Amino acid sequence: MKVQSTPKNQHGLTLLELLVTVAILGILVTVVAPNIQSILIKNRITGDVNTLSAIVQRARFTAVDEQTNVTLCPTSNYTSCVSDWKRAKMVFIDSNGNGSRENSETLIASSDPMHSQNAVSGITGTITFNEQGAISTQASITVCPSSGENSYASALLLSLYGRIAIAIDSDGDNVKEDLSGNALSCS
């Protein structure tokens, strides 16, 4: 009588299978990595523009609701305004009109500084909304990656009447436009 042995089940991978798996993984990483970087840059800029939009809307709505002038400005200490829009922002009713927040003037809202890898252009100083929610001059606050690529640029657009909009690419050239229809520039 012949005894049959049962074959043993193999566990693990052969060297060839391992090499094929590593090669496929290498190809996938090479193809996907640039797209992930692009998504991260776009999300970082979108996040900063959305945060900026929220604080601007809060300032405008407060001006209309309280029927008074409301100031929005960048700040380093939540007392005085600075010109660098990468810093944190604050919204307050500047009752004495001096451009600084006194202890008696309530801080209405504040926001975090912008991401360190983003650049901001198009505006310096303060924005003041009057009791109708309008501003004295239209503004475009452009946010770009520090690399300066125009295709990633986005902007918060403020009309004279205080209308708040986000820049869009209306002509299909992969660069968004400002209120005048000019392409946003990161330089």
C-alpha cells in the first residue's frame, strides 16, 4: 500500500511576484504623486480664501445689522491694524475712527493667519464697511502659492457695494479673473 502525502500549502511570495508588485507600486506612485501635490496646493488656497470670505462677510453683515462702520484689518496683537494680510484678521466697530481697536471697542470676530506657504497680494491696510455694507474702493485679495503659479491663484473679490465673490475662470484658460476680467497674477 502506497501512502500519499498531502502537498504543503505555500505561504509568502516568490521573488518574481515581489519584484512585479514593487514595480507596479513604483509606477502608481510616479503617476499619482504630482496630482496629490496639486490637490494639496488647491485645498490650501481654497481654505485660506474661504476663511477670508467668512471674516469679510461677518464684517459686512455686522455693519448692516448694527448700522455703523465696521473695520476689518490684519493684526498681530488684536489691538492695532497692520498691513500684512497673511496675519490674523480682526473685525471691530471703530467708534472713534482711529483705525485701532481700543479696550472699549469690542472685538466682533477674528480669524487665523493664512497658511505660511501662501502669498497674499492686492490689498494693504484696512477695509471699512459702512452702514449699507459698502466699501470706499473695490478690492481684490489674491491668494497664491509661494511658488507663484498663476493657475493655482484664487481671489476674494469685493465690489463697491460690498458684494463678496470668489474669482472664477470664466474664459477657460485655467487662470481665474478679477472684477475687471483680468487674469489673476501671482507675480
